[in-house]
Amino acid sequence: MRAVTISEPGGPEVLGWGEVPDPVCGPGEVLVDVVASAVNRADLLQRAGKYPPPKGASEILGLECSGVVSEVGEGVTGWSVGDEVCALLSGGGYAERVAVPAGQLLPRPAGVELATAAALPEVVCTVWSNVFMLAGLRRGERFLVHGGAGGIGTMAIQLADRAGARVFATAGSPAKLDLCRELGADVAVNYRDEDFAEVVKAEGGAHVVLDNMGAKYLARNVDALAVGGRLVIIGMQGGTRTEIDLARLFAKRASVHTTTLRSRPATGPGGKAEIVAAVRHDVWPDVERGAVRPIVDRRLPMSRAAEAHELLEASAHAGKVLLLIQG
């Protein structure tokens, strides 16, 4: 089969498109013929040699995909050859075929075209597991998400708005701020010329903050929290090392959580299958009726993965960038 390859750790130019061994469908797995994958910032880190896949996972990039089931492994029930699906992956999505633990499959939502469904698994599972399962965002609370026009941000805004929260989002251009408002953000903050912490504090602070910046935003995120607030850090785009004033956390009775999705076990408490099952039960019905929708910036052939990585590195996108298998 063909897949995106990495010649050596480095920039987008190290990505190629060539032949690799076919995946094997093991017990408890299904084989999916991939129609599309989507680009995530974790892919950029792995390409640069800074984010190796978990032990036993495919070395091929790609944390989500959509496609058609072509083989069902021993012990798998509920899935059949020919089913149209999308999947949360630990790796392997930038390829023509991928082996997936059955618990990480989701049916293609009714009303969502198959390739477009590749934009859903990683962002929905990330937002649902962190904002709702971990931080427990509730109706009437205030929610802040950074990078509101990105893949995670566009989904977080929609799900928080659907849950009845007051939503704050940061973005860096008028067009991206407009997109945040269109998706349900009550307040969109231009981080280039406004202090988001001051904006949020003026309304009493955020009960939940979803942060992808890490060290760079830590002090201001804590400052922005309401009493009893929960800060969930899921990325380190702004660095890994900083200091925190514990007195400020104590004064607010606040908590800080750092989580990853990729390294979670496939099954068991807190595992990927548990999260995927929750998403299927709690989110998929609203996706199918159009109340929550994938936001796709553009679609590129998978052979042009380097171009897609350049777009993400320049933040020249809004929503998801899809990579499509083409003939």
C-alpha cells in the first residue's frame, strides 16, 4: 500500500509518498480502507522527531481517518465489511489502509459525507473527554478556549454552546474571530491586541479553560479562572517550562489538569474505547441532526501532506485540513 513517509526528522520537506508494508488485522481489530485523514498538530511534532508514537502503534502519521471496513478481526462484533466509518487512531491514518481497535470506530454520521467524517474523531474525542468528562463543564458556566478557529477550537465552541455555557474564544484575525462568533462564541478575543484574562475576569472568570499553549499562557490562564475553576492543558505550543504561583490557585480553589489522548490505553477506565463510546452516545446524535458540524478548511491529496503541514505551521487555516486518498 501507499502511505506518507518520513525520510528523517525535520520540516515538511521530509514527507514523501511511497510504498510501505500493509497493516495486519489482529484480534479485536478491523482493517479500514482509508478515504481521508486529517492533519493535527501532533503530526507536526512527530514529523520533527519530538512526539514518538506510543509503544506498539503505527509509525505512520495520522490520528484519525474515515473509510470503509475491509476486514474484521477475530472476536469483533458489531462491525461488518462494507461499513462506512471514521476512527480515532494512535497512528497510521496517512495511508491507504489502517488497522484499528474495534472500540475506536464510529459509524459515519448520517448527513456527513464520508471524507468529511475524517475531521471528527480526534477533535470530538479530545473536547468531550477533557471539557466534559474531566472538567465537567455545566450549563450556565463560563468556558474559554484558545485557538478558537482551529480544529479543536471550532469543535469546543460548538459543544460548549450546545451545553449552555457562555463561551469565550481567542483567535488572531478578524475572519477567525467572525468564525468563532458564527459557531457560538459569545465573546471572541483577538489575542494580538487584547488581554484575554482581563476580558474574561470582567465577567467573573472562566469555570473551565481549554488550553493548547502550555507554559506561555499558564499564568494568564490561572488569572482568568473563576473560583473553583478548572484549567485543562492539552498542548505545549507555547513551551513546556514556566513557574506557577500556587497561592493564586489556592485562593481560587482551582485545579490544573494536563492530559493527552494518544497515549491512553485502547480499553479500560479512561481508555480510548470508553471515550469513543461516550462520544457516540452523547455527541453523535447532534452531529447527525446538524447541530454540531465538522469545519473543514480545505482538502488536499495525501501525496501533498507537506503542503498541509506548512498550512498548519503558519496557522493559515480555520478548522481542519483533510488529506484524501486519490486513485
